[in-house]
Amino acid sequence: MPQVLVRNTSQYSTHTIQAELCNNFFSRLMGLMFRKELKPNSGIIIDEIKDSRIDSSIHMLFMRFDIAVIWINSAMQVVDTRIARKWQLWLAPSAPARYVLETHPVHLYDFEVGNLVEFIYD
């Protein structure tokens, strides 16, 4: 899977997240399901191709751990953030989003609604 560095350009921080890009049907379907752990500076980015509340919604079935979810629109602006609890049935952003960043819970407060995000592709 392609790797992407995720950086919040609106906040001064040296934190970057190394994320796997999920840009096909199977990788978007699987997400983080069945994984045993998630390292603190890692995650995945689900690319839903267009901004949508429904398409960018997620479930937490078959998850072994909680995650931070950051929804980002096509303009690379954060539209929502929250903690997703394992086995939670459904979560949707409050505004349409194209990208879903799923990462370690320690990163929840690294992003706020309105922040701009940059993806650096390897």
C-alpha cells in the first residue's frame, strides 16, 4: 500500500503520522479491522474520492482498540474529529469529507476543525 506522511499545517508541531493510503475497494473495506495494534505515529487514510457524509462514515466492528478519527474534505481542511470506540456500529462526520484519517488516540488533539492538513506522498 502507498505510504503518506500526514502533517497539520495549521498548528506548529513536529508530529507527523505515517499512514497507509487505502484507495481501492478492498483496502477501504478492511481498514484497520483485525489488526492487533496500532503504533502511536501510524494509521491509515481512507480516500473516498469525493466529499460525502455517507461515504466517509465508518464502523468499528472487529476492532481490537479505539482510534482517533479525523475527517478531511477535498480542500484538505479538517471537518470533524472524534474517538471511535471498538465495536461501535457507525460514525459519520458532521460535514462531508473525502478522507478519513484513522490513527492512534494520542493524535486526537493534534487536529481541530478548520485546520489545514498536508499529505506528503512517498
